[in-house]
Amino acid sequence: MNKADFVVVANRLSVDSDGEGGWKRSPGGLVTALEPVMRKAEGAWVGWPGKPDLELEPFEFEGTDLIPVTLSAEDVELYYEGFSNDTIWPLYHDVIAAPRYRRPWWEAYVRVNQRFADAAAEAAATDGTVWVQDYQLQLVPAMLREARPDLTIGYFHHIPFPAYGLYSQLPWRRQVLEGLLGADVIGFQRVADAGNFARAVRRLFKYDTKASGITVPLPDGGSRKALAKAFPISIDAESYIELAQRDDIKARAREIREGLGNPATVLLGVDRLDYTKGIQHRLKAFGELLQEDRLANADATLVQVASPSRERVETYAQLRDDIELTVGRINGDFDTVGHTAIRYLHQSFPKEEMVALYLAADVMLVTALRDGMNLVAKEYVAARTDNRGVLVLSEFAGAHDELRAAVHVNPHDIEGLKDAVMQAVEMPPAEQRRRMRSLRKRVIEHDVEAWSKDFLDALSKVRGKDVTE
């Protein structure tokens, strides 16, 4: 397999098993964003194929070289479920759940990051570019720089980066920062995240940080500049617009409303089942609105899609139990023979069905307690080609910085959340159109292609070469 001028390193490969012994392209926005760049650069993608102990040789898929990294069942348990998702995830999401610090998890994280770095170093051509993705691989940039100083290295952090008071809890805080500072460009979702990172570097290393630049000392006594700034990620807006205009999907949206009993108002929540998403706060607010008769039970239905997530992690299993108990209690109190207050769906749906749900929903509830971005908010906006519908958006989601015409809410304030829901339910059509036009303009102009171009342009400027050619 030829060396690649452009290499992406991510926890997962850009393909999923098709169930018949072959492969299909992953539906994620990152894969969509990078597909044109990968094709143009004849790029390579380094990642885990998704199953433990699966050993595969590198292979080609739709013009991209795929380089699988094998993870044992123990690696998955310690590096992925342990350090990545039971240490870093809760710590970086403002300790909504308590992070656990275990040395064997850290040792596995270092070991697996080295494996990814070795694979990327082997795949990259001389003077090539490597773009590392997300919190599972924070040590890879420095490992790559040590092995291949000729490379241009980018890193994008898809989740929040915490304030120093929280970050400082991490026993391996210096090692993680050193890992990230191996990159030429370190990208974050929000300006605040980039600021938190720079402050942590300043506090722990005393490095000079001016504007978005960080001066990183070199072993020979010189220094180099690393850029740490916000590049808010987005979606493939055009694909959602095309689906929303299809007659079969519009018909499916009507079917969904009919299946719910044609309530006056359909409220929708779409989340991965995670404690950061504020699902319990949303349910509490909705239940109280019904109890206080501010929402008439027969006139409103909340559809909550909660796709399964990390079910082997104890915190997530407990969360599922708690949410299902709450849904059962509210439905027990308010259901009638012909009407269900909350339609709870613990499953994932294809993109077409999601767009139909977006079209069926009068109000989209995004009540995250902490979220790097929240692409569901942008998907809902892109799908609303009719300029109707209302987005209720948490100020703790990264999308809050961009989607200023949404109804903003602090999900911890249950009374405020209830008021925001009622504002959305009662919003006149003219105001809905005004707000939605503004939201759609932002999402369409700043789509996922613009995001990847902005990041790669910054990477080109840092090292003085065009990484997209």
C-alpha cells in the first residue's frame, strides 16, 4: 500500500460492517466532511474496526486506504470504556458524573495511543499531513512528532475542554497537555474551550500564550508555534435539505403525527443516552407542565429518542433505568386510552426516519448539561425547509454560540425550562419563520465542508503548505 500524503487518525475506521462480510461507509459527519479531501489526496484512515480482537490487513474502500488498528477485549475495557469514557468523558463534561482515575486504565491509554501513532507514522508519506481526531487519542500528536518530525500534525477535540479547576484533578494532566501540544493546530468547538486549554498550558508549563498562539520550546533550545483556536463543527446541511424535500419523507412525517394521535403539539428530543444530555431535566419539566395543566395532556406529546450508548459502563446502565422509571411514572399519571404523554424510543434510526421526525416535530428540545457542539440542533434546523418549528437550545451546548435565534435555556433552571417550552409551543408562525430563517442561514453557510476547509487552511498556514492538494 502506497504512503499517503494525508492521513486521518480516529478511534473508529470510516466504515462499518454491512452485516454480510463487507463494508459500508459510516454515516457520521466527520466521514462526510473528509471524503472529498481523502479522495483528492488519496488519503489513508487509521482506526479501530469496531470489534475486539479483529485482526485485519489494510484495505482500500471507495478510494481511501483503511488501516485497521487491532484492539483486544482488554484494550476496549481499559483504554476505551475505562480511561476514555469513565475518566476523560466525565471530567471534560464538568464532572456531571464523577470521573474515576485508575492507573491500569491510563497505562492502557498510553499503550493504545502509541499503537495508533505507530500506524499513522507508518502510513504517512514524507512531509505528509496527519489529522488526529478526539479525546481517545490525545497523546498521539506528540508521539507522532517524536517519530516523524517531518509531518504536519493537526488535532481536533470534538468534546468540551474543562476549566483548569476541573482539569487539574487529572493525575496525568501534564502528559495529556504535552500530547496535544505535539500538534501544529489544536482545534476546539468553542472559543471558551480553546481558552481553557491555553490557560491550562500557561498554569502547568508557563509557556507564552498570545491570541491563539502557544510558544512550545524545543529540545535544541529553539521553539515552535502551535495554534489553539475554535473551529465549530457542523453537518452536511445539503443532505438534510434534500431528504426533507422528498415526498416520501414528508408523507412519513404525516404518518408519525397520525400515529401519535395528531396532537396539537409534538415535542421532540433526540439524544445518545448519556448523562450529559439533560434528558431527565427535560422529562421533569414536561411532567410538571402537564401536572400544572399549562400543557393540556391530550394536546401535547413528547417523543424522546434515546439511542443506546456504552451499555457496559455502570453509570450508563443506571441512567437508562432512571429515565425509563421517570417515563413510566409520567405516562402512568397522564396517559389515556387514546393518548400517550411520552413516546420513548430506546433505539437508533436511519437518517431518513430522523428527518421525518424533525419534520413532524413542532418543538425541538436540546437541553444538554454540557455538549461540545450538538449536531442534532443543526440537523433539525437544516431539515426545516418550511421555516417552521422552534428550537429550544441549552446555553451549555456548543451550538449555542452559533444558533443565536433559538430559544435559549439553562436546563438546570426547571422553571425557566418550562417557560421556554411554553414560549416555543405558543410562538406565532411569523416569529417561527423569522427565527428559523436566521438559523438556517447560519447552518447552510457554515456546513461541515466549510469546517474541514477552515481547519485544513489553518494547518496549511502554520507549516506553509497546502494540505488539500
